[in-house]
Amino acid sequence: MDRVFVECSALGFQAVLTTLLALAYLWLWRRQRRPYFLTWSLAWTFYAARLAFLSAFPVERQIVWLFANQVCTGFVALLLLLAAVQFSRGVVWRARYLWLGAVVLAWCYTTIYRIGNREFTAVSAALLLFAVTLWTAFVFWRHQRATRSGSALILAWSFLLWALHHLDSPLVHSLAAATFYMVFVDVLIIVAVTIGTLFLVLGEERHKLAMRTIQLEQLTRLLLHAQEDERRRIARELHDEAGQVLTAVKIELDLDGRKQASEMVARALAQVRDLSNLLRPSVLDDLGLLPALRAMAEDFTRRAQVDVALAIDEGLRGFTPEQEVVIYRVVQEALTNVARHAGARQVRVGLQAGDRQLRLTIEDDGRGAPGEPTPQLGLLGMRERVTALGGTLAIAASPAQGFRLEARIPAGATP
């Protein structure tokens, strides 16, 4: 079999592999618009073109193919370095970086067309590629030191080995199996670089997702605090301002003997007080959690005609303000759902202290539902409040057996 044909076939296989990598990175760039994806795609495109020029040179024996091969090789090294810097440091492409490409063109033209010494050309190109590839390995090494990323370590070692491989290319060029050796080593390094790059990008995306999750959790906590503060302010204004005005009007109407108007004002006053208690009961701030739960149970029994049985450890003390608000709001939302959807006659609310945690259970004897309860704003709000304290919330329902809610909150937890 013709040696040139076999060598070109090996280079063609490597070119196909490299082209697929270029297309994969181009797809990633179109999906996410990250500049380093486009730079990696361009780098592997030039690498595939380099292999095509390298295959054309032994067939046609024209010096222009050797020149094109050297130019593409220099561009590949510079683009891989640029991608590494873009990824690790967020460097933005500038037009002034084009002078590096001009240097590569000038150097390749001088060594091939002016000097014309094949050995000198090969050695100088190897040294240039060694320096740039070693610099790329150093960039990834610094990124690994800063982030403790295992994939960055893989890339650092891969580019270091690639840099050393550039140095041995002039030495093995005269060997009979030089092409197969070069292709074999290049394919191994390309695979290692690709795996390291993909894991590096996935790790970066996972880190960003984790940071975004933390930011969303912090935002949720701030929103819950802001909501609670706003409820407290509105409840105080309703109780102090509107309540006092309505009370004064009722007294005036009573003194004037206008009983019907006085009764209407009394109903409006009762509605204002109920609304104030729903927003933020003053007993929660004045007397604490346990009296507030008892008052809420009595009020719910009076309004919804559903009996609420409380089972609370009387020795429970030392709730943090955050725990008081969360437990109160969970019970309040659960009772509201019972009144709207359950069709229950009795609700059992339990609050006990367990092993370094508080255990809140709410059960009703209503109609229940098959399967998992449908996520609703109220249920999601309860879950967010509990998880903000590092706790867990479980909700179960079964037909004709009612709903059961269980929340476990670490003792002494704070957001």
C-alpha cells in the first residue's frame, strides 16, 4: 500500500475528529454565546485546516502548503491560549491582538520563503509552539490553583505534554513512522484536552448554578423578611389608626342613640381587627408563639366551625423570632387551606421538641386527595419559609383520609 496514501488517511482521520470538535464548540457558542466557545471552535477549525495542508504537501510538493501549515499551526496555538485566558480571566477580544497573528505570518514567511532551511523552520516553529503551549498550560495551572478544579489540572498537564511533544517533532520527523507517531500522540492529547475542557465548562456552569441558587435563596429570605415587615406595619396602622377612628365613631353613635349605624361600625371594626390579626397578630409580638397559636385556633374554630385540637409541649421555650414567624405562618396557611379545600370537621396541630429540632404536624380528617398535592403558592411559600431555616417540609394526602403536613426545623436555627 502506498505510504503517502496511508499517511494522508491517518491525517484525514485526525482532521475529521478535529472538525467534529470545532462544530461541537460552535454549537455550544450558538447556544450560550460564551466567547471562549467560539475561540475554541476557531482553534480546532484552523487545526483541521493545518492537517489538510499537511496532507497536501507530500502529494503536490509545493512550498505554499508548508507555509499554510505553519501559519495554521501558529494560529491554533494563539487561539488556544486566548480561549484559556478568556475562560479563566474573562479577557475580552480586542482588535489590537491581531498583531500576534501578523507576527506569525511574518515569521512563517521569513523562515520558509526567505531563509528556506527546512531544519531551521521546523526547529523555530517547534520552539514557538512550545512557548505558547507552555504558556497555555501555565494559565490553566493558575486557574487550578485558584479554583481547585480537577479538570483545569487535566488541561494543565495536557498542554504541558503537548508543549513537550512540540519539541520532539523535529527529532522524529526523519523517522519512517513519524506521521503515525505524530498523529497518535496528537489524537491522545486532543482527546485529553477535549475531555478536560468539557469537564471544566460543566464545572463552571455547575458552580454558577450553585451561586445562582444561593442568590435566589438569599433573595427569598429578604422578600420574606420584607413581606413580614410590611404586614407588621399595615397591621399596626389598621389596629392603631383605623381601629381607633372606628371606635371613636362607634362611641359617638352610641351616645347619639343611633344603634343601627353603631352596629354597622361595630361590624366594620371587627373586620378591621380580624384583618389586622391575619396580617400580623399583636399577641405574637406581645406574648409569644404559644399564646398566638391558641388565639389563632380559637379564632379559626369560631369563623370556620372546624374544631382545632392543639398538642403543644408546654415546656417549649426559647424560640427565635424567625422560628416564631415561620411556625405561625405555616399553621396559618395550613388552616386556611383546610377551610377552603378540605371539608374537614377537626384539625390536629402538634408542636414538639425532638432531637435538636422542632417538629410541627398538622392533620385534618377532610376529603384529602389522590397522589401528591398540586403545588400552590401557599404550599410553596410554606416550603420556602421552612427551608430558609434549614428545615424540611413534607405534605401527604390520601382520599378520604385528609391531609398531613409535617415540618422539621432545627432548634435555634436562624436564616
